Amino acid sequence: MKKFLLFLTLIALSQSSFAQIIKEFKIEKQYLNFPISKSIKRQKVKFVESADTLTYAVISIADKAPDYWVFKDVSNLKGKTLKLVLSKQVSGIDQIYQSDTFAGQDSLYKEVNRPQFHFTTRRGWVNDPNGLVYQNGEYHLFYQHNPFEINWQNMHWGHAVSKDLLHWNELNDALYPDTLGTMFSGSAVVDKNNTAGWGNNALVAFYTTAGNKMQQNVAYSNDNGRSFTKFIGNPILGPDRDPKVFWYAPTKTWVMALYNENYVAIYNSKDLKKWDLKSKTKGFYECPELFELSVDGNANNKKWVMYAASGTYMIGSFDGANFKPEAGKYFYTWGTQYAAQTYNNTPDGKRIQIGWGRIDQVGMPFNQMMLFPNELSLRTTREGVRLFCEPINQVTQLHDKKYNWNNVTPDVINPALKIIKSDVLHITMDIEIDKGLGAEVFYKGNPIIYYDGNFNRFNGAPYICETPGSFRFNIEILLDKNSVEGYIDHGKLHIVEALKNPKSDQGLELKGDIKVHSFEVAEMKSIWK
């Protein structure tokens, strides 16, 4: 019996020894390149840099010819040994290689389906924008990032910076999975007065870890977000998610809006570490936002807006601890935008928003996109005060060749539009339905913006004309490689959709018995160098 048990033990040890494959690299180059397969089952990969430094991911390392390649920047480890501990043997392990370039770098930002004026990551998956904050001349864009595949998994915080909200420089990932879990969504602030003790003007990030349970954590940076130190006292809160933090000046208090089972929970803190629950507001799901805006630009008439991931919102008042709804819920956006977040600490006080565009990047080694930065405002309509959303003014800096027409009909303008060959465009039009009940803007045989006057809908979204009985609309369109963003009547409604597969070679085209008071088109320059 003892011999039999010993035999079973030896078998178990033998099997466990084959359960881990170790591959070591003496780091001499900037990147490790990984071959990825869409069809192979993921395996866990531990990245062991030293005895006390460990990150991990689950990766579909190819067993045959890869579908695409991804990379990990290891330049910070030059001269050191990086150990990969893998859970199973596949042939692609032997294809992992070091290089001072990553696979496909020579065609970066020139890929056939790469959006040309919307942010996309170099490689991998993106979803929620995180940590939108301005500091020292830079707009920081952190975001949910899987650097190892084009599908959701392995949540890191990706990181890019911009000086103008147009041109982005993608940096290395800012936050990596740790023993508490993967890095879910959150926000960032500038601690100007060192309330946390991590230095004046420290950049402080708040994020949810998704391990055995959801918990709230904090990390800080003293080098403009290029590196972060996770607080030794993490986690600071639980078990909810998606903390949005901002400074409330009247009471000199930090405020956290946190998603909590159909509620937005409000917490207060003096030091960014210890938080006290103050109130809850019912009716929201994921990624809460809370901010103040002037109504019609009047600084003496301000209201607070609370929204969550879907973009439905309430308007009300806020005293630093309690949000009191006064109107809503309403919606201002329709389509594939989700989890939009607004910037903290903007130099001009504008409320700038970036949303996640849930649009597949077909055939590319990257997936999903960020939507174009928009400015939010509150304006009085005949229905009451409503949230408006328009492209930031800087959009005109991307204009290249321009075309315009005035006081024409579709019969006149459609042949003229054939001269436009670019597929990245900024379009503005003032049109009026003369007869009938509809108006449509087509692109390559598919309707991209369409109004149904019988059911009062733009692209399926209920819409009430500002002037009763007048079916005249201002329509603004941002058309990129595979997406369309539409803005109706200066942002009263924001529409986001993926472009459908072309049905014809015809570019822009108007349909309907309409008058075209004005029609302007600008070809757009790429934001990528």
C-alpha cells in the first residue's frame, strides 16, 4: 500500500512539474513580441521580474501560425532577467522574441481600418476611459486595456497623453493586475495642496480591483503619470466599483461618486484615503459622473448633472454630500457610446467628455475605440433644461480641403458630392423637410443619419423639434474609417454608430424632399504621425 501511495505521489509530482513551463529572457531589447491565436484556449502567464515583483495575464498564445502579434514593453528591465511562467506548452512559446521594434510597427497608424481622428490603442482591446485629468500642459487619457488580445480580458490601465485633445501619444500601461485583482475603471485628480501627503500636485488615481471581490484602491504619481506607486493601505473601500473623485471647493472636501447596486453612493474625504458614506441616489448603473454646469452660460445659474454608463442623466443640486434630483432621467446620447467620463482640472473650466465607442475594428490587431472629445453644456429648451454635447472647437484644426454649397436641393448637391473621395470627413448642414416626413444622409449606400417625422425619431431615438411645426435641423457629422458620430441641433442629441459594409461606391448622398440651406464638408487630416 505504501509503495502504491508513493507511486501516486510521484505521478502527481510529475504531472505538476509539467503544469508549468518556464521561459527566461535576459532583456536586451525594448519589446517582447507574442504570437496570438483567436481560436486557442487562453493560458495563464506570470511575468516574474524579481522575487517580489509579479504581474500576470491570460493569453491565447498561438499553437500554429498566429492571427496577429502583440507586444510588451520591457525596456525598464534591460540587463535583468524576466521569467515567464506559463501553464501549458504550445509551439508559440518558442516564437516569443525580443526586438527593438514590435511586430507591425512599420505600418502603425496606417492600417487599412485604423480610425484617423479617433484614439485607438496600438495593440489589444480598449473599453472605458479612465482617469481623465489635465496636468502640466497634458490631457491624460487612461483607459481599460487588454494589451495581449483584441477581446476583453486582463484589465490594465492603458495610458495616452495629448496637448490639444486631438493628437495622442500612447505611453506604457500605467496600472497592472496585482494580488488584489485586475485593474477596473476609475478616475484621477491632481492633489494640489498635498492633502494625502504624497506631494504637492501629485497625480492620484482611484481604481477598482476585480479579484475575489470588487474593492477600491488608490495610487499616486510624482512624475506626470509616467509611473505610479500603489498605496500600501489598499484597498481603501469596497465592495462597489468605478470611483469618480473630484474636489468640492465650498466645503474643501474630496467627493467620490461610486456605483453601488443601482445607486450612486456619495463619499467624502479630507485626505483621499479615509472615506465616509454620505448619501445614495437610486437609478444608475456603472461608471457614475457628477459635475456642475452653468445654464445657458450664466455663471449665476448653475445646476449639477449626474449620469452613469448609459448616458441617462438627472439634473439637480448638490451640497458636497447629497445630490437632490430636480429633473430627469433624460438621455442625450444614442447608439454605441458607453461609460463616457469627463475631465477633471481643465485649464479653461470646460466640461470635456470622452466616451468608449463600442465599435469592432474588423481585421485589426486592436479593437474598440475612444469617441471624439466633446464639450458638454446645459441649455434651456422648450422642454426644459437639457444636456447638450458637441465636438470640441479644436476639430477645425484637422480640416484639410473644404467644400460648401448653399440653397440647393438633393438633385443638385448629390452629383456635386461625388468629387469628395476622402473617407474621413467633418460635415455640417442646415436642412429643412419641404414635403413628406423624412430626411436621410447616406454614405456608400447606407443611411448614417435619418429622421422619421411620423414617429419623431433620429436613428431610432425619440426627438422633439425645438420649433413646433418646423422640421428644420442643424446636423453635424464626424465620419471616420468605421464610425459615425452625429450631432443634431448643436448637440441636443448625440448619435454614435458603426458604419455598415458598403453597398455602393457612392459617397455622401442626401435623400428626401428637402431644402438644403447650407452644406459644408471638410476632409480631415490624420491625428497620427
